[in-house]
Amino acid sequence: MKHLPSAVAILQHELAQAERKAVSRGAVAVQSGRYPLSPDQIAASHYSQRLAYDDTLRNDPRWPSLSLDHRHVADLRAAIAGTMDDQRLAALLAIRPNGSGNSTIIRQSRAAMNGAPSPAQSRSVN
């Protein structure tokens, strides 16, 4: 009975080897996530996926039509650097206390952030 775990491990190893041989011959399709990857292999896979995604975006004809709100970027940088006062930071993030001990994050446009009325979507956060 004490040899049972090692016998099971040997059988699993033999099955895995046979499965890999079948995949290499093309007899069976590889199942995604079937074989565990090392951290280096995961990183390489993630990097190649990000490169492919970047390539897809850059070859999209809509790519050059994208624009940035440089004032919003500057505000976000100031918030990250910690140089923005609390009131302006709350306005940037649209955080409002809701009276229940939680806060409500309100998604709003820059115009609404600067005082113009705008429909807002909200959700509570703890």
C-alpha cells in the first residue's frame, strides 16, 4: 500500500509522455493550459501576447485618430506624485462619501468634474 503513490506517479508520467508524443505527431490537439509552465515560460508567453496585441492595435486604421487629454494626464501624474490637494484629488477620482461608512465612485466626464452637469454612473466601494 505504501508504494501506491509512487506507482500512480509513474503511470501519470507515462501517460504524460505518451500524450506529448501524440501531440508532436499531430494525432491529438494540444489542450490549452495542459502542461504547467515555468515562470520564465509564463513571462515569455505573456510578453509575446502583449507584442501581438500591440501589433494589432498599431495596424488598426483607427490608431492615428486617437487623441490624449494632456490636462487629464497631467492631473493623473500629479495625483500619483502626491502633489494634488485632497479636494482636487477627490474631484479627479469623483469620490463621494455616501453616509454609510463607504464611499461612492462616480464615473463622470471632465466637463462634469469642472462643474458642468453630466449624467453619472456610480457604485459603492468599501
